[in-house]
Amino acid sequence: MKRTKKQTKRTLKIPLVNAGRKDSFFETVYDVVRLIPRGRATSYGAIAAYIGTKLSARMVGWALSGAGSSCPSVPAHRVVNRNGMLSGKHHFGGPDVMENLLKKEGIRVKDDIIIDFEKVFWDPAVEIAL
């Protein structure tokens, strides 16, 4: 996906290997998700590929299921499946919470799927650099 003029590549320094830290994978996922701008969304797989664990999309989802108590907060509502479906919505405390959070940011959702997902898709491999 091509960047528009408003999108700029950010430099990110995420320690992909945190020696001695039990939660390093989760923390790395949280660090990437915190960079997703308001009004944009990405997929579990895009995050997994970016952090070098391409086959770990489900683990990214697992990490985000426990992100609710993280400090600073993790905007996990901005991460959906590869088709733009709100597949993790049951982790938000109510059936419409994730959808409402996305709508507050201007993302249109219908039948639990982001409308025009390709237009709001944020690819960390394109938007940020290690």
C-alpha cells in the first residue's frame, strides 16, 4: 500500500530481543500497536510480520487480549483480522465496544467489518522503520 502525503515513515526503536524479560513478545506487540494513529487500523498478521514472527498472528491476538491493563494504554481496538473483521471484539467488555471506539475515530464499520479497510490500513513495515 502506498503512503499518502500525510503519512510519514516513523523511526521506531523496539528491542526485538529483551534478554531476561519474560513478556518481551507482548511488550514488543504493545509498542507497535501504540504507534497506530487514530483513524487507522492494522491486522494481527501485519504486526507479526513486522516484528519478525510472520506466523505468529494468533500470538499477537493473544497478546492483545491481555492489553487492557497495560500502562501506557494499548489501542488494541485498532487491530483486526486480515479482512478487516473485528475478530477480537469479545475482549472489550461488550459486543459493541470495539466498534464504537473505531467509529469515534472516524472508521466506518458495518456488520463487524471495517468498510474500506484497505484505505485505513496501517502497515507497520511501511509506516515505521527499525
